[in-house]
Amino acid sequence: MKNTMTYRNYTGSVEFSEADGLFYGRVLGIRSLISYEGSTAKELVEDFHGAVDDYLESCQSEGITPEVAYKGSFNVRTTPDIHRRAAIYAMEHGESLNSFVTEALEEKLAAAE
């Protein structure tokens, strides 16, 4: 079972409360709290879509830019040895460290599919 869903480039979590008999979730990767719920999977999806639409409409009416998750830039913390080895590998292969890391991530993610 997939534990996320996507709508208008926003990713939402999918959780289930056994005690309440309710599906619920929140939009991931942004600071604003956008939550939704439903007693069925269909209701959960509908409420997710509605919550995202409401958020975007609210941003527009208030004249603010909606938050965007996963902008394509992030910091990676690793050991100095891995940092050095990766940088040297990238240089020796005529590519940037960013390009090397992107390729490594693509390979790892492709293998996981």
C-alpha cells in the first residue's frame, strides 16, 4: 500500500486511526499545516484535493506565494571521507559534485522501483 498521494504538485500522507475509524493526513514538505480526513479512501482523497485547493485560493486572495515543497535543492551531511571521495570522483569524470550526487540518487531510486 502506498502511504502518500499527490495533487497539484503537493504530496500528502495517508494514515489510519483505528481508534477513530478514520483516514487522515497532512501535506508533506512545507511548513504550513494542511490537513485532511475521511471515513473512506474516496473521502480522504476528496478532502485532500479540497484542502490543497483551499490553501492555494487562500494564498491567492491574501497575495502571498504558496509554499513549494521539494525545490530541487537540499543540503547533504556526510562524512569528510565520503565528501572527499565523491568530489574527486566527480572531478576525475569531468562532472560537478551536484551532477554526481544527482546521478547516484537516480540510480539508487531506480533500483528501488
